[in-house]
Amino acid sequence: MFNIIATISGVLFGMGLAISGMLSPGKVIGFLDITGNWDPSLAFVMGGAVLVTVVSFKLLLKRPIPFFGDKFHLPSKKDIDARLLVGAGLFGAGWGIGGLCPGPAVSSLAYADPKIAVFVVSMVTGIIIAKRFFSNR
């Protein structure tokens, strides 16, 4: 049952990304280009996502356990350290240069664009390197 719900959630997430234009690197870069031809529509997509998340978390975390699991898996670290800042900086740089973040990049593989494939392979390589060399620090 968990895998079925995860698959449905993933497909729904991918469809939302496609409908909102988040799979278009040009749209993302247009949002980040505040000094040029700025496209603010992505702010509404992000705002809607934050609103749904805030409301959902408020309601769901009142439950003793999640609907499809034995416990909630919430982050326990609350400190801001160098690893967090470097990771956030790399994420932001990759997002700004490539116009995609991990979710939309994986969803964009459906378009069979070789540039997207190179981006995803590079992203996965970076994740593997980070886990291998920096996971216990």
C-alpha cells in the first residue's frame, strides 16, 4: 500500500510541476532574473506550495501516527552550520545555472532532453559524492 500511495503522490507532484511551468528552466531563470525580464509567476507557485504545506502540517502533526507509516520522520537538527550553508549555496547555484531543482529535474526526464539527462546525472553524482565523503561529519 505504501508504494502505491508513494507512486500516486509522485505522479501528482510531477503533474503539478508540469502544470505550473516548473519543468521549464527558462521559467525558473526568468523568475531569478530580477534585473531583467522578471517573471513573478513562480512566486505564486511557491506561495501556494508553502500555504498547503503549513496547513497540512498543522493538521497532520496532530495525529499520533501518519496515515501510511508507523511514525513521522521529521528533521531533528535545528542548528545552522557550515554544511547547511554550503549545501544551500550549491543548491541555489545549481538552481540558478540549470533552472531546475531535483524534483523538476527528475520529472523533466520524461521530455527525453539530453541536457536534462546530463543535469540529472551530474546531480546524482554530486549526491553520491556528498553521501560518500560527507555523511558522517
